[in-house]
Amino acid sequence: MGELILVRHGETEWTLSGQHTGNTDIPLTQHGEDQARAVAPLLADRTVGLVLVSPLGRTERTAELAGLTEYRVTTDLHEWDYGGYEGITTDEIHRTRPGWDLWTDGVEPGDADHPGETPEQVGARADRVLDLARKALAESDDDVALVSHGHFLRVLTARYLGLDASAGSLFKLETGTVSRLGTEHDRPVMTAWNLQVPESVLRAELHAKEGSGTV
């Protein structure tokens, strides 16, 4: 049986500023695009069958740059709906709500486009995605890749391991990374986490491109 491969999209401007980025369609930075391209060699020794991608530009672009061009857009893979905290940093939230924690407190409701989600609601979406992935894994020896977002993939990992959605707080996940979930003796386990081409290598590749005039 194959494994479940998790790909977090590359860097965006709101990644850098720390703003909560749910359904706002923020594009990748140039560095984020380089991160996405660097995902490809991390998948070179894998046989990926089904690819499911969140319906936002930053995830679709990441999938394409990573070489995962044959994919199915799956609404349940979208990022946590941050409601009234969309576009706001944690430090800004703490000014009016000291001690607030996304993983245990959820978010304040927002407008019609950002109603907000509880951890349990995000967990329910993750469970539906896992059902799809498990079905595909049972039918083939190929891997299943999910290209999605940081908080959502952390919740999905918790649910895969049989934990509450809030346990996603335990799994820090960087942009432009590859992680894998598999089994050991029929138990769900992490087999790799936060794999990433080192920043020094990315910078060297960018410098080489600039020198050759291909950037």
C-alpha cells in the first residue's frame, strides 16, 4: 500500500507577515514559487497516483510547479476558515483577547464569506478527505498526494493518527514542505515530516538562474 503525501503550499506575503490566511486567495511570492519547484525532487522516488488539491491559487500553483499537474480540486482541502480573524495576526488578536489559542478556542464569526470554523468542523472536513484517500490507497499501491495548507494539514495529521483535531497544534509545518503518513504493523504513523530543500540550496539555485539570465 502507498502512503499519504502532504504538501504544504509555498510562501506568500501573508506567510511573512503572520496574517491568518484562510480563503483569501493570496499568490505565492517568488520565493514561494522556488519552494514549490523544490518539492519536485522530494517526490522523485515516489509513485503518486491520485493528487487532491485545495481550490485556491496558491495550492494549485504549488502543485503545478511541483510537477503534480494531473490533480483533482477538492473543496474540503481548503484552509481553516478564520472568520473574523481573516487577515489578522495572532499578536493583534491578543490585544483584545489575551490568551486566545486557535486550537482550543476557534475563531470569531466573520462576514458571509468568512463565517468561521471550530476545530471540530475542520476535523470533520479532514475526515472526509481521509476517507477519499484511504479508498484510493486500498485500490492501488500508488501514493496519494494532498496539496493544501498549514493548519488544515496539521488537523488532518491529528485525525489520521486518531487524535482530536486540536492535537494538530503539536505538528509544526513549514511552507513548501513534504510530509508522509503511512502505517507500521497496521497502525497509522508518521513516516516523514517537514521535508524541505535547504534554504542555502534554494538561494544557490536562484543565484545560478540570475547569472544565466533565466529568472
